[in-house]
Amino acid sequence: MGILSKKCLGIDIGAASIKVVEISGFGKKKKLENYLEFNLPVDKASIKTFHGETLVLLSEKVSEILEALLKKAGIKERRVAFSLPDFSTFFTTFSLPPMTEKEVPQAIEFEARHHIPLPLSEVSFDWRIIERKEILPGVKLKILLVAVPNRVLENYQKMVNLIKVKSKGMEAEVFGLIRTSIPKELSKKPVCLIDIGWQSTSISIVEDKSLLRNHSFDISDNNLTKALSSALNIDLEKAKEIKKKYGLDPKKEEVIKALLPEINLLASEIEKVCRDFYQAEGKEITDIILAGGVASLFGLKEYLESRTKKKVRIVDPFSNISFPSALKPRLKELGPSFAVALGVAIMGLES
């Protein structure tokens, strides 16, 4: 059986860390083979993954880091799938009037020119139908359009060539997140999926494993760390340690006081996105799923539940993956940070 199994790496390159997951699969069974994380210095003065102003991947630098990481971990698998960060990806939704199926692709390309803020010659875009209604004389559709600048894809491909791996695909990180974050009991109802990253936060509405809406905001892990650093007059590394240690511990008033303004901004955005969705679709969001490194911040889940009056849970992406039982506590802790890397690894394994 082992001879017929195959493997794939999922690599999630962020502004503050690089995460790698190696999984194997045989039939529907998937097994965790390895995982690793490389954290950049908080000030990122010495090591960067993206160019500061353009946020374009620094292919040579990231290639050096990846080669060193894979060598140190003894990972020899060359089939790799990559996530593309939200700040490199453009999402929009729009409706098409009733038309025949043959007319749809041309209509979408026409609409894309009005929604994508770059010339179509400079981007690669894909689309999927997220809602379909049969109306004579054709079908009325709601479309999700995803576009990525060609320059972004070229830099990722350059990195692929440098580290001499076989790319099994690249996809926006939200799709990898969806693949590993929605529990079976919530799969058929609309949920609010929140990914709190170092650079930004994305809030997505997902139903039946389909992305219906996606919004990105400047609220971030980095902002929380900076707020704490400024309030306590300490450096960023120390602020990061204190934030992780205490979170929203009510016994640490000075820490809560520094973090709550940013947390309240996040809660306000969640409420707005859920309210707008209800007004547009008539469907109420009752469940929130938290992902990203900040998801495990002490007290955050409980605070958001109290503030939004919704059920909040922290993503557990490894729950359907086989791994040694001794790793369970560690993977439970790391899960929110590795959901995207695991998601794209599964995509690569199944492609």
C-alpha cells in the first residue's frame, strides 16, 4: 500500500513566517509526514519575504530560506503546492443577467474589465459560479472572480525554478483555508471565516465550501504587537512575547488596554460584514471560525463571542489528518497557523 501512496508539500509564505507541511495520501486517507515553520525577525530588517512597497515576492531570498529549511528537515519531496497571499490577490463578485451557457465566458471577460483594477493583459483570472437561477430565456448567475497580477505569478514561478521543485499548483490562501477549516456540521450553512495574519486580516463568508464574499482589512497581528510595544514602551520582540503569554488576561490591565482598541475594530468589521450579508442575502451568520496565529490569543474567542453574540470556534485543520497521538497537543496549538499550508498541500496531493 505504501508503494502506491503519494506525497506533496504545502508551502505558505507570509510576511512574517514561512510554513511547510508534508502530507502523504492513499485513497481518501491522509497522513502528516512533516511540518516546519520559519519565523522572520519582527523588525524584518535583515530578512524579508516580500518587497516593502510593492509586496512582490523576493524570489531569490525566499528560495535560499526554503532550500535551507527543507535540507535541515530532511524533506526530499519535490512536489509542492503554494498559497498566494491575500494582498497579492483580487476578489470580487457580480451578477450576470439571464443568458445561455455559451454566452457566459464572454460576458464574464467583459465584466472583468470593469471590476479588475489592472489591464486584463497584466493579470491571470479565474471564475466560478456561486449561485445559479433558472430564468427564461436563460440562466441568471452570480460569479466569483479571482485575479492575480502576472508579476506575482512570475516571481513564484522563478522561486519554483530556483529550488528545483515541481509545482502542483498555486491558489489564493483563502481557498486552502476553506479546505481545512469548515467542520462537517457547518458545511451547509453560511459561516464567517476570519484569518488574522501578520500583514492584514481577511473576513470571508463561506457556504457549502464555496467562497461567497471576501474582505481584507489592515487590522493585523503586527498592529497588535505595535500597539503593545508603544503602550508599554518596549521593543517589538518583547511585545510579541507578552502578547502571546497574556493575551486578553483580565489580570493584565495594561496589556488588555493596549490590545482592545484593535480587537474592537476587528469585532466591528465582523459585525458589518455579517450584517451586510444578511441584508443582501437574507441569511444570518451564527458561526465564526478563527484562523491565523492570533486565533489562539488568550481570551480572544470568548471576547468575540460576547461582543458579536455568535458562536466562535478556533480552526482545527489537522482533525482529519492521521498523525502520532503524541503530537496532538502541539498540533492543536499550531493548527490555526498551519491551516493554509495544509490546505494547499491537500490541493496538490489531489491534483
